[in-house]
Amino acid sequence: MTKVEIKNKKGKVIAMGNENETLLQCLERLVREGADLSGAVLRGADLSGADLSEANLSEADLSGADLRGADLSGAVIHKNKVQEILSTIGIIIK
């Protein structure tokens, strides 16, 4: 298994997982360590059930990410991303 790389929108690696660590494990570890994940590209990632409480996800690309059951309490999320996140769990605000 290759190491997980988390990139920003410019393609620069902003975080890297440990050997044999899944994306979910990597993200949870980074959040625990206080890493800044703003601008991370997490498009289409399976983050269901992830503990992302207190994560800085401002400007993160969460398009199509599965966030069902994820703990986002205390997470920093750009206001334009809230609808995007809610739509991933089937909530549409009109």
C-alpha cells in the first residue's frame, strides 16, 4: 500500500499518511495533532464516521465526500461549503 497524500487545490502535498494508514486514519490523526487542513482536496473521499471535530476544513474541497456519521462538531468550515456538506448527507436547504 502506498502512503496517502493530501493535496491542496494547487496540487501541493500538504500532509502525508504513515505507512499502511488509510485516508480516514490519516485525517483523524492529523486532526488530533492539530494540523491545518484548510484547502485540502478531499473530493469523493469516504469520510463516513470520521472524527473531524475541531478540524480546520475552511476552503477544503469536499465535493462528493461521504460525511454520513462524521463528527464535525467544532470544525471550521467555510460558509459556502455548508450546503455542499449537507447535500452529501441528503439535506437540501432551499
